[in-house]
Amino acid sequence: MGKPETAPVVLAIAPVSRGIGYILFENENTPIDWGVKTATVQKDKASQRHVESLISFYQPDILVLEAFDEDTNRERVSKLNDSLALLATLTGVEAKRLHHNDVQGVFSQFGSKTKHGIAKTISSWLPELGVQMPRYRLPWKNEDHSMAMFEAAALALSYYYINS
């Protein structure tokens, strides 16, 4: 008799201009830790240190990051994701990347096509995150910083969905 199959523990990171959003799942229904870490100076180093501490403390099986195309206009975030993937590999964590289109493809099956719509869907699936549900962003307003956490959750949930 073999070892029973269990869902991998997944840590998802969504770097944004002001830091990172993160979420850690024990399985697709059970978030363990989540939040947004703001970095004002040396954003990449501070973000990398925080991810390193999350990996060290929780020892996830998978680190999920967004994949970027070569011609992205988010070069800093793309480089940060590369360094986080390397960090994961060096610590024995498998790094996986999902394109934005993969995430949209998963959530469009549930009627969510926009970033805010995806966040609402996640909030309905995981009520414990509902308190941090960002308000709808008007075009002339800045994005709520908690959206980064929902971006990370969308990456993790998409990973589980695609690999189930």
C-alpha cells in the first residue's frame, strides 16, 4: 500500500510596484497565511527576503509565480520573479509559472473575466479573505494594495485547477 496522495502545499507570490502579495495554501480549500508586504526601499531585496522567510518557515512544495513574455513592460517584476524561482530551486521548492492567460482561462469558466471579478470569485470561495476584498477601482484611482494578495490567490488556485 502506497502513501496517500495529498495536494501539494502551494505558496504563490504576486510582485507589484509597492511590494508583494502572497498566499499559502495547504490545499485548494485551505489558505494558511496570506497578506501584502510593502517595500519602499530596495523593493526587490526586501521582497526576496520576505519570500525566503516564508519558504523557510512553511516549507511549501510549490512556488507559483506569474510567467512573463520576453517583451513585457514589467521588466523589474519579471527579473524579481526569476530570482524568486532561483531561490525556490536552491531551497528544494519546485517553481511553477503561469501566464496571465492561464489564470484568465480558469476563472472565465466561473464567469470572472476582470481582475476585480476574479477577486470577487475568490472572496466567495474563501470567505476568510473577504475582509480584504478590494473595492472596485475607478479608472482614475490607484489599485488597492490588497489586490496583490488576490492576484497571488488567483495564481495558486489556477495552479490547483490546472493540475487536478
